Amino acid sequence: MLISDDAALDVAFMALADPVRRRLIARLSRGPATVNELAEPFEISKQAVSKHIQVLEQAELVTRTRDAQRRPVHLNPARLEALTAWIDQYRLIREGQFRSLDAVLRTSTAHSGGHHSVDQSTQESR
């Protein structure tokens, strides 16, 4: 997935919008599991869990392999890393803005001798 691929981002975030699918991702973060294993903690049918897994597969958040008679579901860490990288680019921008604001406030405080210039009448009316 390209970070700028809006359609892929939409599909991934829509898949993660459902609490059942987020719980499936959380379970798969501990290792691969079959549909039966993934369905155990839920009070929904195995078919419903399979449909949730299909949504996660379409979003490329999970993959399935064949191991003899088993078809384990695996987390796709590369896809999650791509989503995290997309989020991080905006987090880093905001952190930079906050650091700049902190620097301005430190400079302002240093120039005013460490006193906050709040109007006394404003404080008393609170």
C-alpha cells in the first residue's frame, strides 16, 4: 500500500472501525489462528467471523495460508506498519507545532521575568 493511496486507507480504516475486527487483530497479534479459534470468544456464528476475516483480508490486514487441513489466519504486520507510518506523519507535524509553541512560550516567559501577565481583574472574576 502506498501511504498516499486514499482508497486503500479508506478500506483499512473502515475494516478497523468495527470492534469485532479490532479484537480479531488484537488476537492475531499474539500469533496465527484458525477461524474456529478466532470465533471462540465471540457470541456470533463462525460464518460471521469468517465474513469479518474476509473484510480484513480485503483490507490486506490479514492473510490466510494452508497448513495441511488447517487454514490459519495471520496478521499482516507490513500493512499495519504502513497505516502507522501514515498516522505518524501527522503526529510528527503536530509535535513540531507544539515544540515551536513551547519555545515561544519559554522565550516570552523569560523576557517577562517569569511572571505571567494575566489581568488581575480577570483572575478575580473566575
